[in-house]
Amino acid sequence: MPRQRLRIRWNLSVAYIALVVIAVDAAVKAWLRRDLPSAGWHFGSEVAIKTHYNSGLSFSMSSANSLVVAVVALAVATAVLLAGLGAARGLPTAGFGLLVGGGLANQIDRFAATPHEVTDYVAISSFPVFNLADVAVTVGVVLLLLAVVKNKRLMAR
């Protein structure tokens, strides 16, 4: 009986999507830190682009020990990346890619910035200030939930 080779099929599209999110997020944050006036930019009375530094989680939630938050978030993002590399094509690929990219983008920002806080910049009314990485995480979760609701397989065989 011939021996079967163990084949691991990685869905590298998840990593590519994550890398694009990380690169765009880093570029926007660097640009805003460098060029945004201290008063920010206001679009009407409800929307503004202004810098806000966050030691907690997404959407300015929790201001617990930032090192603990960073280590836990990095561990979760790594676990999601490893799971995501086995994602099925379509919605699961996009969902995992956005989720991983957004999570890692905020952690890279947290570790690279001084002080070690995430740069948030979109302010809409009384909603917590957020950034592109937060949006990527949220859209990624929504896409994964949509895949589950549509009975799509999340993981490739």
C-alpha cells in the first residue's frame, strides 16, 4: 500500500490580507501623527479626525494594565492567524485576514509607539474613538458570522 504524504495547505491569502491591513493602518497612523493639526479635522458637528491614545482594547475599551492587554491580544491574534491559515476560501478567508490584520496592526502600533498606546483617530458623536484596525477587526468578525449563518465551512479540509 503506497504511503500518503501529509499535505498541509496553507491559505496564504489570509496572511496577504492581514499584511495589507497592517501596512495601510501603519501608514495612516504615521501620517496623522505627523500632519494632523492639534485641533484635528472636523466634518460637521458629529464627525472628527483627531488623535486619541488608547492603552486599552478596541474602540477605547478598558484601560487596564497595557502590558497585560498587549500580551493577551498578541496571543489571541497569533492563535487566530494560525487558525486562519487553514481557512476555507471566500468569506472565511476575508474574515480571518481582516481579524488578524486589525489585531496585529493595533499591537504593532502599541509596541512601536511611545508611550505604548494605540493611536485612535475617528470620532463620531459620542461613540468611542476608533481606527482602521478596529474597523478591520469588526468587519472580520461580521464576515465570519455571516459565513456561519450561511452555513459556509470556515476551515478547509
